Amino acid sequence: MEPHENIDKMYCRFNDIVKDLEGLGKEYSLGEKNRNFLNTLPKEWKPKSIAIEESKNLNSMPIESLINSLTSFELKMILMHFYKRKRKMFLKRKRLKICLSTKNLSLLEMMICTLLNLNLLCMAIRILYAIIVVNIDI
């Protein structure tokens, strides 16, 4: 699976490869296709692929059912990642509010200057943007 590739795109590529091989005379059973597809998943998918292998009979399971199961898991992972990012942003803003509410401007100035000296202009802009957007009174 390539980075930023979803299950549907991966299945299309996998299916094209299998059809090309079948055109050359190589035949695959349903179980082999399912196992090969599960083996191509990245390491973060390993617990899910092991759970599917142990709970289902891959020799009789249609590949569409496997894809549907993996797609629902993919959506759950995306939502979990989104909520983690949202929580991190909330905690960063909360820390920034605490920093500014103590009227410790010298610390903020020092932090922004350090970021600028390290050529981290984006991070300095994000901090200033957070101050403006959150409407923090100094």
C-alpha cells in the first residue's frame, strides 16, 4: 500500500495485477487472493488483518466482503486520527492561553524569536495566528 492510498485504490491496483497474471496463465484461488491482499497491508493494519484471518474463512470469503470490512476499518482510523489532531490543537491552544494569561510576554517573545532564528517561520506565524484567532487579551 502506498502512502495516502485508500483501500479502494489499492484493491484496483491489486485486481489489475491479478488479472494480468491470470491472463498469463497463473491461477489464484479465492483464499490466495485474500491472503495476498491482507499481506500487502501496512504494519498498522496488522492487528486487523490477523483478526480477519482468524475469524473468517478466507477460502470462501468473497473479496468484496474483505474490502468492505477493511474500508470500514479505514474510516474508523481516519476518524480516530482526526480526533487526536483536534485534541492536540486544543491542548496547544490551552497551553498558549495559560502562557499569555500570566502576562509573560518575554517568554512568548523569546519563543517566537527562537523559532525565527531556527528558520521556523511557519511555527511563529501559527502562534501569532492562534493569538489573533483565539482573541486572547494580553
